[in-house]
Amino acid sequence: MRKFGKPLMMVAVMVSMVSMVAAQGGPKLVVEKKVIDLGEVPQGVVKDVEFELRNEGSAPLRVKSVRPTCGCTVAEFDKEIPVDGTGSVRAKLDTTGFKGAISKSILVMTDDPSVPTMTLAIKAVVQPYIDVMPRSLVRFNALQKEKAEQKVVLVGTERSGAFTVTGVETESDAFDVSYRALGDGERIEGKSDTQYEIIIRLTEEAPVGPISSVVKVMTTAPQAKVVEIKVFGVLRALLRVTPPELQFGAVEAVQAPGRNLIIVNNRPGTSVEITEASIDDPAFSTEIVAVEKGKRYQVTVSVKRDASVGVKNATLVLKTTDPDTPELKVPIRASLR
């Protein structure tokens, strides 16, 4: 038969330790209203919000830090709350750029051993003065030199009344933005008669890579003189080289290490060939393999076994049949031993 004497003794000791900790007391954070619902809030308004913190413990409560999420800033907070006393966290909710139901969190870190981190939340339903449909966020996924455009419609609301668009601005040369008032038969049904189409086009000079910008639309609406449309996405190169740089690191030349890169033709319905590959340093050799002729190539760069030691900063030059990109250059870095 098993004996349970020792396990029972251990449980008793643990219960005793918990009782001792509880008897010693300490700070205790209590927040009766963890979520504050502001209801409907006009877009662009900054609302002040205050959360009440109460200390129901037997020692002063120390608030170590308060961290808000995006769209919410903490103005100030009480760093120490006495026993049976109250303090607060004062925050501001900026509704600029938001639309519809939103929820923002605030993390409160204290020395309450039972609840070291507490989450507070602010809820609101943001009502725009001027609506942007389908949304005030535009996404591009386009090829370089490709004609790409996105359209949104500014729609008046009961809050804005009738308004006029007076101009558009963009902080990026990658876009060309225009606007026009929509007439009969063009407007979104069931909405205000005041509607403007905003057309955002990528220019031929747009650089390859991530797209991130803001289009500002100026209006005569007193409460919405500037309506912002966020633009993001990516512009892909017609010829993509992966990786964009060959890194060998520190290597032994006698082992003749090699590295591969891939060239992909992204231009639809065309054939682009890699006709020649050369490197401006005799320490390296290169080879071209057509994985899919006209569309996909693999280029191998290897260190020659008799290469001299030292730091190498070379350039791989690839000749192509693409009239827009007749030459591709890829840096090569190596430290040969």
C-alpha cells in the first residue's frame, strides 16, 4: 500500500506559505470601469478619457508605466496611489484617419503582485464628415512602367452637407492624382448628391520597391478641410534579381565556394534573355543556366581556387535583351583566405 504522508506534508507547507504571503498584504489595483465607450464621435476630434484606479490593498500602489496603442496617447498618470486612495490614467483618443468602430488599448503596469499588468480599453464609432468609399486606403501591386490606377469616391454626409473639392496634394512623385465631380448616373446610389472621384495613378518614374504615401484632398467643408487617403503597396521590377547582392563572407579560396542568384522576367507576354555575364575581378568565375528560357535564369558565381587572398568588392554585370533594362549589376562581397 502506498503512503501519502510526504506529499500531504508538502501540500500543507505550500498552503501555509500562501497564507503567510496573503497575511503580509500589499497593493491591490481595482478598476471598476476597464472599458470606456465614447459612442459616436466625429472624425478628426480628439477626445479626453480618464480611467479611475483604486488601491484596495494594505500598501501603496506604484504605477510603473502606462503604454498606449496606436491612435491613443497618455497625457499623464498618477505614479503612486495610497492605501484606500484613488488615482487615474488620463488619455487622449485622436480619431483622425479612423472610420467606423474602433477599439484602442492601454496597458497599465503596477507592482500589484496578483495583477502586474492590466488592460484598459477605449471604444468609439467614428463618424466621418466626408466619407471615402470603398475605403480611405488604397493598395497597389504593380509592375514598373505598368499603367496602374486606383479610384475612390468622396461622398458627402449629413454632417458635411454639400462641399467642393478645391485641390489634391501628394507627398510622393510616384503618383499623379486628379479629381472630378460625379454627375447623374455616375454617383453611388443612396448617398449624397455631392460626390467626387479621386484618381490615383502610378507614374513611369515611380521607383521599384515599397509604396507608402498619403494623398490629401482639400475641400470647402468647414470640419473636413483636408481628407487623407493612405496609399501603400509594392512596385515590382520588370526584371527581378534575387538576392540583390552576393555575400560570400570569409571563405577559403581553395574550396571554390559558389553562390547562386535568380533572374526572373516579370513582364507579361514577353521573352527576355540573359546574353552575357562578366565580373570585374579575376578571383571569380560565372555561369548562366536558362531554367525557363526567356523567363527565368540562374547565374552561378564561384571563387576560383587560385584566387588571391584579401577582401573582394566586385561587380557582376549581366547583359539582357530587355530594351528598358539592357544591363543588370549585382555587387559581390567576399573575404578570401
